[in-house]
Amino acid sequence: MESYIQDMLKEFGKLKAYTHPADDNLFVNDGQIPSKDKKQFNKMVAKLLYLCKRGRPDVALPVHYLCTRVQNPTDADDKKLARIMGYLKGTMGNVRKIGSESFNRIEAYIDAANACHEDGFGQSGGAIMVGGAMVEVITKKEKCAARDSTEAELIAVDGLLLDVEWHDEWFRGH
């Protein structure tokens, strides 16, 4: 999807390259000034969502966060968007690789961050690997607050396994 990224970069404008798609303040909503161009912000976030689902799962977490901000984006959200775009500029050659290992092996990795959102809710994330190839990345804000990191992990497993159930049905049929 290099040409897709190049088109997005041309549309976005001049950028600084980054080695990470987000900084430590990803979940901090510290912007007070409305976004310069809400329509452009929404358009770029939609394109990033397509990109992270199709070929660049490494940007899924910050893109997911920006999806929660499309109603009222701020200047801080504009900076977070520019950071993701700068990361894509610096890592345009990164591609998803599918190995030649057996497709009989399915692995799932799930993790959670406790109370990372301003409302005290956590963030869950997971990846599904088939034969050594990442086939799905899931990231979502948890639907309830946890008392500690262990409880956040349990909430993540429960919430993300519901999203994964269709994979299990698909693999049984193929």
C-alpha cells in the first residue's frame, strides 16, 4: 500500500518523519482550540482506518483513538494525526509479511492498559496470528473501569474474545 500512503502524504503536506506513531500523551485530550479543518481531519482518519485494517496494523492504536475524536477534533488531535502521518512517511517500506509456516497454528495475544483514558477506562489490544502471519489486530477502549491492571487484563480477554469469535467459526469451516 505504498502508493496509497504516498497519496495520503501528498494530500497532507509537509511532515517531519517519526520512528513511533504516537507519543506518551496519546490518550490525553489537552487541546482547547478546535481543529483547523474538521472535514480534512475526518477524511484523513477514515483513510488511516482503511490503511490500518488492510496493511499497516502498527498504526491501529493511535488511529483508533483519533476515531473517537472525529466529532470534535482539537489542535492536539491535529498534532496526533500529523505524528501518525510522519511515522508513515518514515516507515513507508514496512510491509506485512506472510510466512511459510503451517497454517494449522493459531495464536492470539491480548494486553490491556489500566485507566489510561481520562474517564478511568482502560485500553485493550490484541493480535491474531495464523502460521506466523498477523491476520487481525484489535484495539478498543474498555467498556468499564477496572480496579487494577489484573482486572483490566481479564476485561480485555473477555471483550476481545467476543470480537474474535467470528475467526473461530471461519477457521472451523476452512
